Amino acid sequence: MRLVVEISLYPLKEAYIGPIKDFIERINTYDRITAQTGSTSTVVSGEMNELMQILNKEMQATYAQVGQAIFVCKFLNGDLME
């Protein structure tokens, strides 16, 4: 199954831009998923199991880096998209 996820990251610290950029840069290193970054969110898509493993790994890395952070995510079944 193909999955599409829209993600917004809100690090709970004053210097919040760096962790957001780091997260986006790490996501963009995976060639088996696609990522499009907008002004307030990043949309990633790929095979569901693989994408969820990547998000799990990179979200944990963000928490290790900044401590407290909020991820707001929307998940969509990409198989049904035209």
C-alpha cells in the first residue's frame, strides 16, 4: 500500500529552525520515498511499511536532538489517489 503523509514539526525550543531543517534534510536522503516541502509542512509518500519505519527513525532522532517537539501528521491512503 502506498501512503502519503503531511508532516508539520514544531520543536519546543527558541532555536526551532535548525531542527526543522535537519528533519527535512534527513527525510530527503531516502531515495525510495518522495518529499515535497512547503512553507508549513512536508508531504512524504512511499510504500507504507518502509515510510513508517523511516518516520519512526527520524522522529526519534528529532526527539533525541531537541527533547520536546510536536509532530502534526495527516495520513492518506495513496493507492486511491488519481
